[in-house]
Amino acid sequence: MNLAIAHDFLFTKGGSERVVLSLAKNFKAPIYTTVYIPERTYPGFRKLKVFSYPTKLLKSPLLQTNALFKFRSMNLSQYDIIISSGNWAKHVGIKETNHPQIHYEHTPVRVFYDLCGNMKNCLSFIPRQIFKLWVWYTKKLDLEATKRIDKIVTNSQNTRKRIKKFYGRDAEIIYPPVDIKKFKYKKSEDYFLSVQRIEPEKRIEIQIEIFRRLPYENLLIVGASSKNAIPYFEKMKKIAPKNVKFLGSVSDKKLIELYARCKAVIQTNIDEDFGLIPIETMASGKPCLAANEGGFRESIIHGKTGLLINKPYIENFVKLIRNFDKYKFDPKECRKRVKFFSEENFIKRIEEVISEVLENKHKY
């Protein structure tokens, strides 16, 4: 089977990049992307075939628009099947020859749909008009490309609901993979951990305020920001109290060690699509304390592998952490739960979908 993978960009370390890395590694498949910056993403990509079609337009929304049209013009007719990943790589299926196409939908383009109003409210008058025009045009293309996909798979029930709501299509759920074997448990030290990209939708300001009210507790925050979110990152660092430290991007080895020795991991993301961080936390035998919304509800078993905190978040997180020593989490329960999200299960499910699509190829 001659298989190719198409993915938006490779210049960050995130959940979608891990999905692509797992797919390419296990299927020995080439990756087609636009901007590829090896030193800013996972080292594993350097061992794989990556074909990049870069652009000098590195500012949103020009970066995304340019990527969209690059995928629309890409010819991958030499492959038996294409797996696309991301918001813009889905457009590869616009060409009749680039089929059958399986698309791994991490989330519909949220600035076109449920987060559109939030984004407009952040902009001044002229940028707002430009944004509205861009959304109107690219949203039409997004809907067109989604209709052409042969099979949609997605990362959670939460994202599946969005796909039904915004695209009117169903999707098969295949939870993203975690290499659970590399994580380890060690005795907890005197800190809580937070891991994510440093961007507004991760609500880092909530975490900062929680620990401002808990001056005797320590929070370590791991993660870098995209170029667009650098002002937000700088603001968060400026307002953080002394007991909150930003570590930036760290190596996998360092991150595994941080997970292993933390008391628990904090997550405050807005309606997270799925979220790999709770899985990595549980693989380390540690609980995850997360906002009770989005994909966190699917991965965390409340009271056993972590806690789902209701609004008002700041007050309830503070109360919980003050009484954290009263909770007893069993590392074995955490690690037992995470086996469900193993890389082996992920690849097995993807193989089943590929077989199904190829068997029905005559329909496409």
C-alpha cells in the first residue's frame, strides 16, 4: 500500500504533530507539508521523508491562506490513499486524483465557527473588517473541502459534535496516540505542573491567578507560543507571581522528568478538543486537575485519575489545591486508564479505517 500524509505545518510541538509522527513512523509514509522547521518540532521528523513547500508569508492569516492554496494545487495521484491532518491539508482532496482521502479532524477551524465572535471582539475596526472578509471567503472553501473528504476520523466525542454541528457530517472517533511506555512515576516534589502552548485559549491567566492566591505552592509552566501569541506570552510572564515559573519549551527527557515528579498537572483550556496532556499525566501515574469542559471529560475519570473542576474556576481550583493532600490518587489506576490511549490501539484502529476505505474505493 502506497500511503502519503498531508499536514498543515511542522514548526511546533503539539498533539497534531504527534499524530502525524505516529502515522508516518508506523506506515513508513512520506509527509507533505508547507512550512517545516526541524529545530522547532519533534526530532523524530528528521528520520522521516518530509516534503515541504514553504512560504515567506509567516503571519496569520496569510500563512494559513497560502497553505490552503498549496494543498489545493498539490498532486499526490501516485499514492493509493492519503491521510490528511489539520485545518488546511484537508484541501488536498479538492483534486479528483488525490483520493481516497481520510481526514483526521483535530477540530473544525474554530475562528470560522464557535470562536469567530471572540476573535472579532479582539480586533479594532479596520482589522475586524478584513477578518470578516477573510472568514467569509475561506469558510466557503473549508466547507467545500470537507464535503470532498471520503472518510473523517476525529480525536474525541467533543470534536465529533462540532463536526456534526458545523459540517453536517459524522466522524469516527480514534483517540490520538500516546507513547505511554516512555513515561515513568517518581515520588512527588513540591510543585504543580502545567503543559500547553502559551496562547489565549489555554487561559494561562487563570493559572496565574490561582497560584497568586496560593503563595506557598509552586507552579511550573512548560510551553512556547506561536508568533501571533508572543504578546500574550510576554504579558503572562510579566503578571506572574514569584511562585509561578515559565520554563519555555523543554526536551522530551526533561518533560518526562517533570511529569514524573510533579504533584499534579493543571489544565484550564477553553473547550479543549481532546487534550493529550491528561493522558501523558496519567501515564506518569499522576492526576490531572482540569476545567470541567471539552475533551477533558472523556479522558479523566473524576476522583480516580484526576479531578474535573467546575466554574468559578479560580475559586474552586484554589479550594481544591489547598486541600490537595486529602485526595489519594493511585498511580496504578492512572496508568491502567491510559492503556486505552496507547499508540498500538491508535494504529490498529487507523489500519481498520484504511482497509474499509480501500474496500469501498469504487464508491469514491
